[in-house]
Amino acid sequence: MATGPTSEGWNDLVEELKQLEAFFPLLGGEHERDELDEEIEELEQLIASAGEPEDEHSMRALTFLQTELARKRALRDDFF
């Protein structure tokens, strides 16, 4: 049976998927969870030490940190 354009296309697709899997490893490993937990802990410490913002720049920075904390918590909850 000869390989036609369709089977060659499938082979190319499989190879591309293998490359993507190697480039973007799946989340869910213990190492990824540990890293995410560490990032969450660091953000919590930064927010706790920041106190009450006194100017607009500080308020924006604190809002950004709180948003990142919420995003990382949601990511952890969704994947683990």
C-alpha cells in the first residue's frame, strides 16, 4: 500500500503534535504544583507586607498583586 498525500499529512501532523508536547509540558506534575504553591506564598507575603497603599501607584501595584494571587489560586484549583 503506497503512502499518499493524506497519510503524509497525518504523519506531519503527528510530528508537529510531538514537538508541541515537548515544548509545552502538561501541567499537573508534583513539581509544577510545588512551584505554583511557592509563587502563591510569595504573593501572599508581598501583599501582607505591603500594608495600605497611600498613593495611586501603590494602589495599582497592590491590585496587580491581588489579581495575580487570585489567578494563580484559580489555576491551582483548576489543574489540581
